[in-house]
Amino acid sequence: MSNPFDDKSASFQVLVNEEGQHSLWPAFIAVPAGWTVALAATDRAACDEFIEAHWRDMRPRSLVAKDLDAAKA
């Protein structure tokens, strides 16, 4: 089986988990538990643009919260 991420004509979607982390995901594969669809199936370029625009801070939300709490102390 070939890697679905190598298929330039494939349809992808963007998933997000509860920590705010984003994932490029092949549209034909079921969404795994703990992830929700943030951008419905489209081309890879649109998914890449969405991720660039919406996932500015690569840290998980829980780490961001800890950093904010530490800064307040």
C-alpha cells in the first residue's frame, strides 16, 4: 500500500483534538477517536492553508495554560 500523503490528487481534511493540535488527514480514512473535523474534505493545499492560518501556537492547550499560570505567579 502506498502512502496516502504522497497522492497529490487525494482529498484531505483537517482534524483538531481537544489540545488544539491540528492534523492533515486523508478523507477516506475514518476520523480517529478524540479528533473532530475542522475543515471538510478538500485538496491538500487548502488544508495546508487552513492549518497555517489556525494553528499558530504548536504547544498543546494544557501547556499554554500552565505557562499562563506560571507567568501570573
